[in-house]
Amino acid sequence: MANTRFDACSPRPKKDGGTFWVKVGTAWVGERGTQIVLDALPIPDAEGRVVINLFEPRDNSGQRQQTQTRQPAELDDEIPGF
């Protein structure tokens, strides 16, 4: 079964009081749960919380795409030297 892909985004406050969402990674929801791969570390907010929301991916025009399916890269769970 193919996995469902999402953009992992972290909120940042705008000067006008709004919210800007920064893409910090990608998430896949599959049969065994949700895998989140971070490309950047989100910055804690003023209260020290780190928030990540999952959104449907956007196309190049900025519009949300329908959820795509794609297999995540296989991760090597072994720690070198151990």
C-alpha cells in the first residue's frame, strides 16, 4: 500500500499579527503509522513549544494539491560503530 505524503510546517508570527508557515520537512502516513522527516529544526515559540502541522503539499503555483502518494526513502536504523 502506498503512503500518503504531507508537508510538515512550523508556524512563525508575522509583524501584522498573522501566521507564516515554514516548511521544515515531510511526513508520510502509512500502515505502520506516521513518519516525519525534518529538513530543518523548528524554532520554539515564546512559550518554549515547538509546533509542527501537517498540510497537503502545494504545487508550484501555491495551490494545495490533492494528497499524493509516494514511498518514503528507506532509513537505516543502525548507528555506525555500535
